[in-house]
Amino acid sequence: MEEAIDVLAQNNIPRQSLRITYKGQDFQIRILDKELYKGMIEISILLDGMVQKLIRNKDIWHFENSDNDKDFANDIGRLISLRYRL
């Protein structure tokens, strides 16, 4: 988490915070990558204070090293993809 705070403190990431509602709960997301481009397969995010990495396999997004909450990870990945046209 300190890594994410250091990255955000540098002000190199002008991205806005994104919000998503999943199963009745609101979550706040901040993208940690400096650049987003079409065809990205990995995106680092700050999800409610925890650093997570999203990985895209074909058109399905999932959290790195975790099979939990595949639907949640996919919803977050789609949100980012639609917002930034990835």
C-alpha cells in the first residue's frame, strides 16, 4: 500500500477516481498506471486502499493470483475499458 501512496503523491497520475457498485456495495477505484493504451492486458489499480492488478485474458478480466471474485474483476475491467477505450 505504501507503494500506491508514493505513486499517487507524485501527482504523475491525473486520473479521476472511478466508482462501481457491486452487489449493493460501493467501491472506489484509482488507476495507478501512468499510461493507458488500447490492447493493455495488465492494469494496476487502487481498490478501496488495496493495490490490485487486473489481468485480461481474451476479453475476460481477473485479479492477478486470485480466482476469487471473477465477476467483480471483470466488471472493473469493463468499466475501465469503456471509460478509456481500451
